[in-house]
Amino acid sequence: MQKYLFVPFEEKDEVKKLGAWYDSKVKKWFIPNGVNSEPFSKWLTKEHLEFVQNSKKNHAPRTTFIDDIQAIGAIVTQSLIYDGKFHRIKVIGDKGGSLSGSYRYFDDGIPHGYFRNHRTGEEIKKSYPREESYESRLTPKELAALREEQLQRMERHKKEQEEQANIVAQNIAQLLHNLPSTLNNPSDYFIKKGISGTEYTYKDGNNLTWIPLYDKSGKITTVQTIASDGAKRFFSGGKKHGSFHVINASINVQDTIIICEGFATGASILESLKAYKVENIAVVAAMDAGNILPVAKDLKELFANNQFIIACDNDYLSALKTGINPGVNYGEKAAQEINAHVAIPQFASGEVGSDFNDLMLLHGKEEVFNTFLVILKNFRLMKN
């Protein structure tokens, strides 16, 4: 049986010199019997042929750019967009709809491109002269080796991040141990927001409010500090993604779980519902809109049979200017993902506000309660 080869036209003389013969009937080169096949290894599969053919079809600078970004983790499954604007793309390690890579490519003048892998922090900023030929591209084997190195770097980076996060978490736990709670001594920020102190939040000598965050296993991960003027910070190196703070400390299997963005928003919801005798609720602060979805998914895994409500921020003033309402968009996406109900605070035209704390300060706890009333009646959480 003949061992046929996949030979690009440009390389026919090379295989001929090595001893290959040409079968004119099927129009393919083959290795004659008795000839060592080892020198022909790169032509034994279609991979090399397709590599050369694709290289010839495409604009060389663009294909070299693709090689470069794939070498540091980009996953290129369709044509890139070469309009000079930023676009998102998957990288190694992304799951679901995650797009942790960003790139832009300019094709005017001297072509040049930029790419950043937001998972690892690696980036490329490079010009691509038009005279560059396809032969200078990475071979499939070279690209595979670079991708393997990339995976190893990612694994090392992940391990280093985990080690750093553990150290930060230990330091935070020690610091909190030496701070008084805000239970009977609310911080200036809590007073400004009209909410009570709690046993599970803290205040330091600079009147900074300390709000610890935990992962789904109950392990402390980081802390958010809030100054009197509302300026918020997270401890560097801590793990915020998927971390959260339960306003009333714990979640029970019979609780309706309300997930919101900020602590003051969550405290306002909890205090308003408690004032109107709502029972069996747990309020969780995810700390920002982008963190609502990972928090919601983790809690849904732990409490699959509980009812969930996503309490969105209503960035309606921003939406009037840009047409985009981040608080509602992120909240509704999370609600759809875990089959939750949505509660959105409503404001009169011209009112400055976006969250349930703003609603409480403007119109009182009753207005917050009324926003949740229909949903809560369906859950039968109301006392007669």
C-alpha cells in the first residue's frame, strides 16, 4: 500500500530530492517501498499542507499577529476584526462566555497590533512590516510548544496568586481580630448612609469601615474598607471574585436570598424588610455589579432549593446619557442565569439615586419594602 504525502506545490522539489515519487493518476507524491519515511515526517499529515496553504491565502502581517497572540494564550476560532478598535477574545482558561483577552489591530501604514491576556497580565505591542513572508511564521510544532509553555506559566501564576491570597486572608483575619465591631459604635459612613452597625463589620482608629468578604466555603478572602466620604478599597492580593458578605451573617435553607451590589444597599434592604415583619431572608452584598453573577452561581450551587432575588442598582441617570444601565444589565443577566426574580429601585425624573440605600434615604423604608412586596407575597414570607 502506497504511503501518500501531503506536499505543498512549493516543496515538490524537496520531497523529490529525498526520494519521493509522483503518482500522476491521483496527483500525489508518495514514498516508494524501501525508502526511509522519517525524512518525510512533516508531509505525512494534512497539518503542514494546510498551514502553508492558509499562510499563502492570508495577509502575512495579520497571520503573524495571530501566531503571536496565540503564543500567549489567545484562542482564535474565527476571523479577527482589523479596524483598530478594541475587541474581546477568549484565552486559555476562559469558561462559558468569559472573554479575558483584548486586542486591536491597525492595518493602515505599517500594520501594528496590541493584545493583552487579562488572566496572566501578558501583552504584545508590535509592528508587522508588510514585506514579512509567511515562511517566517511559527510552525505548528513551534506554536504547540509555546502554548504548552503558556499553560505552565498560567499554572504557576495561578498557584502564586492562591498563595498570595492565603497570606492576605490570614493577615486580614488577624487585623480584624484586633478591631472593635460597629454594633454599638457605627462608623461615620454607616451614619451617613442611615444604616445600623453590625456585629460582623468593624471600625478602625481612622474611622474606616471594614467589611470582610468570604468565599462559598466560609473562608475569609479579603476586606473592603470604606472611608467617611465613601471611598472604597480592597486589600491588594485578596480574592474578590466570587467573594461576598452576608449582611445578617448566615444563610439558612428556608431563607429567600437577596443578592445586591454594595453593603449599604444590602443593609437598607434588610432593615427595611425587617421593619415590616418580613422573615426568613438573607441579604448578600457582592460588592460590585460584575461580581453579582459569580456570587449568584456559587450560592445557587449551595442553596439549590432556595428562592433568589437579585436587587439591581438602577443606573438610570447613566442610561440617559449613554443608553447603558450597568446595574440592571448585570443584575438581569445573573437573575436569568440562576432563575431568580429581579427587584429594581425606581426614581422620579431628576432624582439623584441608583440603589436601594438611595431609595430609603429619599423615601423611607416603606418604599424599599413596597418594591419587594409582590415578590415576597408570592414566596409567602409576609406575616399577617
